[in-house]
Amino acid sequence: MTAINQVTDLDIRDGIAVLTLNSPPVNALSGPVRDGLHKGIKQAIDDSAVQAVVLVCAGRTFIAGADITELGSGGPQGASLLDVQNMMEDSTKPVVAAIHGTALGGGLEVALCCHYRVAVASAQFGLPEVKLGLLPGAGGTQRLPRIVGAEMALEMMGLGDPIGADKALEVGLISEIVDGDLTQGGVAFAKKLLAQKRPLVRVRDNDAKLAPVRGKPEIFAAFRAAHARKNRGFLAPEYNIRCVEAAVNLPFDQGIRREGELFRELLQGPQSAAQRYMFFAERQAAKIPDVPADTQKIPVDKAGVIGAGTMGGGITMNLVNVGIPVTIVETTQEALDRGLKVVRGNYENTARKGKITQADVETRMALITPSLNLADLADVDIVIEAVFENMDIKKDIFEKLDAICKPGAILATNTSALDINAIAAMTKRPEYVIGTHFFSPANVMKLVEVVRGAKTAKNVIATSMALGKRINKIAVLAGVCHGFIGNRMLFARTTQSSRIILEGATPERVDKVLTDFGFPMGPFAMSDLAGVDVGWNPKTSKGETLRDRLCEAGRRGQKTNAGYYDYKPGDRTPIPNEDVVKMIREFAASKQIRQRDVTDEEILERCLIPMVNEGAKILSEGIAIRASDIDVVWVHGYGWPVYRGGPMYWANTYGLDKIVARMREFANDDPVFWTPAPLLEELAASNGGFK
Ligand SMILES: NC(=O)c1ccc[n+]([C@@H]2O[C@H](COP(=O)([O-])OP(=O)(O)OC[C@H]3O[C@@H](n4cnc5c(N)ncnc54)[C@H](O)[C@@H]3O)[C@@H](O)[C@H]2O)c1
């Protein structure tokens, strides 16, 4: 065994050179890895005792991708990836990649420059660059279609999801699945190649899979149409598609040039910068300064959920999806049956789409124990309460839970905004009380805000954050205040959006400005979805607010097929209604609000700037640990477009000084609302930004 450098070894076994990379944790293509590959391959080629090369990785995976820390830094150091790839592809001795773990991004692009690929059955292959707002910029866009065909390449590059070894074998990406030791399997495969005198296959020269689709633009049109909704506003999916088009229509070298142009455009553009920022922000959110990563966690083997409504059902699904049995408690059999029917219906839908099997549906349903008795929660490790947003009901439940649940059980509430300290005070174990605020639909939305009370214990925080991860969510820690991080900022936005429609803009117009910005829906469509009557009381309603008037007129949102918009039964498409606009104008007149033309720019600023200002207060008060946590909340809980990086990131790019200046202009109408938070003012004055 010869050490090529600190991360690369070369071992010659019976005429086969085994080149092993060992750069934990994931053998990313850092400078030393590229150098090791370059020198190692060259040494093997130059050695007359070597007949073939097998590239293999130590540790848990094959090369899992580029070293993305290099992207934003001063640029790559060491041998260029292109030199490494050329050395492999042009080698006069066969080079075989022996793959385990995940060959992703640059890792797969290296493997595509080998003449053959073999892998263990658990290996995964993918070009996920699109998820960081990029495209594979090391020849992957031109080589992958030449080996798997254009349609499969569109799927892999356009969506960014990996495929397994079986699929890779089926589509020709690998030649063999190796059982047993991978290195030995790779060496045996190389010997077989030599014995059979198989040719050196350069992927770049393959045309067999592309020729049949040449002159068939409908393939690309169909792919674009199928994913138009999900990809709205994003540049990278379209650029990945264009690269596959180039692979089909241009000679290899021209295709590579096209790939390079499009790659550089994405890399230097604002979308990928925002998406890469968000990638790190999501990972950062798990770190809590005063709760070390090694904090002892409470084992969670059994859970309880209270309330089988919109949220309780979704939360239950999250838990049983990962095998945690749930006892779900309701007040009536009818509510219980209705809740479980919705859960089953959701699973059946997923099974119909082929994402889970019918057997999975039954396994998951079997993990749910319905109950009408809180006492059935005596032995669970965590209870998540999701009953009506009513403080008295919640206090009553927590007092009872304290008496029922075993010592050491976590008592969590899904409240959207209520004071968790007041809820905790109903128990003799406030250190075990915490907020786990899921977002609707809870089985779909990635975010959970974990809300620590004044007395919540560190191991309870650590356990709740870990549980979030275990159920495949992104957990962000928040402190107690009205609305925590996300809803508190939403309330600030709602104050303005509600005001703007009284000044002359229609709900449709306001919604359009925000959907054009990239939100999946605007504030009024969102209000209709959630229910205009959330928090509205018919007994005390006296037509004093626009909301009172809408609700009194029976316009309570999608559930009544009427809210700010009309809806056709069973259809969620908002249809603007002239009578609503008239109602708004009449209400504005009754309050003597002057009508004027509000520009789109003003609508956007008046909706987003209050969020930034509230975010600054949230930061100064320590409700959020860091600005990037706020961004994660808004991207994963409220559909803020990830390619704009979240409200605090957006504020930095928009310019804090400009934001403060605009606030001073808006302050003519409402000086209190538009007072800049001290932190915002301070950062703007010092030309700083939210870190
Ligand atoms: N809907 C959302 O978008 C959303 C989002 C985040 C958080 N939340 C919060 O989640 C909680 C639940 O909201 P939801 O939308 O699921 O409400 P929901 O009205 O759909 O469901 C509440 C359920 O709780 C049951 N319930 C009421 N009192 C009970 C009791 N004493 N014991 C057992 N069950 C009882 C009701 O029968 C009902 O089925 C609220 O605190 C809400 O603020 C809601």
C-alpha cells in the first residue's frame, strides 16, 4: 500500500490498482481529494505492472459530492476536477468505480468518467444540484443523458432525487451489483473486463440512447408542463432541462460549453446564493447554544395526541410514519371516527400514488389507538395536545395530564400563539412542558417550532428537537411570546395587508403581488384556507371589523365556499367577487379611509417590511436564536420562496437602510406601527446586516 497523499492510498493487487479515498465524513471533492485522485490515477497508468484501476472509497460513502464550502469561498485549490476527469476518461487502462453509500453530484460526475461502474445493492446515485439552485457543472449534464437517456436524466437532474442500485442497473448507469466485499467485487469485475477484452467505454462517446429522442421536443415540453407548478419562479430546474436539451442536440464539447455557461450564470445569480444559504441555515437551526448536542434525551417509544382535528390527525401521521405508536384522545366517538377517517383517507391517497403500499397503510393505522379517555395516556413518553385554541380548555387539559401522565413524560402543546408559561403553570412539572407548533397540513409541512417555556428543562428541549428530526421535520427553537416566531411576524404582515385593501387595492391584487414574489398563496387566499372565522366570536360580533362583516355574511372561508373569494364546491381555486370588493369599499367609507392607487411595489414593501421589523424585535428579545432560524421558519412553515432565502436574508439583500427609509415614509400614516426596531435601525446605520 502506497500513500498518495493524506486522503488517498494506492494498493496493487494482482495487476489491479485499488485507489482508495479516505476523506471523512463523506469523501467530498475537496482539493486534497482531487489531488489524490489525479496523482493516484496517473501513478497507476504509468505503472507497467498495473492493468486496470478500481476506485473505491473508505468510510460510509463513495464521493458524496462537491465540497460546497468551496463554492462561496475564494475558489477551488489543488488539481482541477476537469483534469481528474480527463485523466480517468482518457486512461488507456480500464478505470472502474466501485460505489457504496451515495454517489451524488460531483461524486457521480467522477464515476461517469470511469469506464465502468459497479455498486453494492444499497448504493444511491443522483445529481441533486437543482436543490441548491445549481446544475451539475462537471460534465454530468452531458454524460448522464448519454448513459441513462434523456427522460431519465430529466427526472434525475430536474428533480434532484437519487435512484437506487436496482434502478441504476436497469437504466445502464452501473454494470453490476456486488454482493459481499465491494473492493474484492470491484477487483473481480476489473479482471473479468480484462479477460473478456471488453472495450474502454467513454460515456461521452455514447449516442445510442440520445439518437432516438433527437427531434422530439415534446419530451421536454411534457416534463416542463408536469412540473410547472412546483418549479414556478425557480431558474435552476429550467437550466437543468436546457442542459439535457443540449446533450441531445449538440456535440459533446459544445454541450459542455453550454453546461459551463448555464452553471456560471446560476452560481453567480441570487437564487443559488439564497438556496445555499438556506442549506446551511437548516443545519444550523439544530444547534442551541445552551443545550449541548450530547444532552441526554428522553426515550420516546409511545406518544399521545389530544384532539383528532386538522392538526391532531396530521401530527399523529408524523409519529406513526416512523413507527411510534400513538394513543389519540377525543371528546366524542364521532370526532374520533371523523379524525381517523381523514388519516386513513390521506394514507389511501398516498398508496394510490404508489408512494406506500396498502400493507403500509394498515401497519400505520394499526399503530393508532383511539380513545375517549385521557387516562389512557398514563404510560406515554410524550403527549401533544392539539385541541381548540382556547386557553381555558388547554389549562384544564394540562392540569389533568399532570395527574395522569407518568413522571418524566413530556407534555407538549401545539398552540399557535398562546402563553406556554401560563399552560405550564397548571402543572407541578413546568420543566416538562414545551410547545411543539406544527404547521398545516401537519403531515406535509416541514417545519415544527419547538417553543421553550421559562422553565422547560434542557433534556426536554433536546428531546423535542430530536423528535422533530426523527419525524423528518426541521425543528427551530423559539421562545414564548404571542405567536412565537412565525405567527408573530404573520400578524405584523396581516395588519398591513388588511389595511391595504381598505385603501383601494383588492384582495386579488395583494395576493397577486405576493404570489408573484414567490409565495404559493397570498394573505387573503391563505385566510380563506385557514378560515376567516378563526378567533371570531359570533356572540360578540358587531360588524366592527371587515372580518366581522364577512363572517356575519356567512363568508367564513373555503369551508363555506365563500370568504374573501368565492369557491366552487370541491375546488380550491379562488374566484374574485365584486360584492366583497363593494363590502370592503363600504366598510372603508364608514371608517373614512381615503381611497387611492396603491402600487405593487408599495404592496410588497408594506407586507414584507413589517415582517422584517418584527423579526428584528424577535431577535433582540431572544425569541429566535439567530436570523437564519427566522428564515427557516418562513421558508418551511409559510412558503416563503426558498430562492429568496427568507425574510431576514431578503432584508439584507434589499438593503436595511432602504427598509428604514421606507418605514419613515410610511410612518406619516401610522407612526407607531412603522417605528423601526432598535436593532434594525442600528444595523442600517452601521451598514450591517442580519447575521
Ligand atoms: N389549523 C391550523 O392551521 C393550525 C396550525 C398550527 C397550530 N394550530 C393549533 O392547533 C390546535 C388545534 O387546531 P386544529 O386546527 O386542529 O383544530 P380543530 O378544530 O380542527 O381540532 C380540534 C379538535 O380537538 C378536539 N377537542 C376539543 N376539546 C377537546 C378535549 N378536551 N379533549 C380532546 N379533544 C378535544 C375537537 O373535538 C376537535 O376535533 C390549536 O391550538 C390551533 O391553534 C392550528
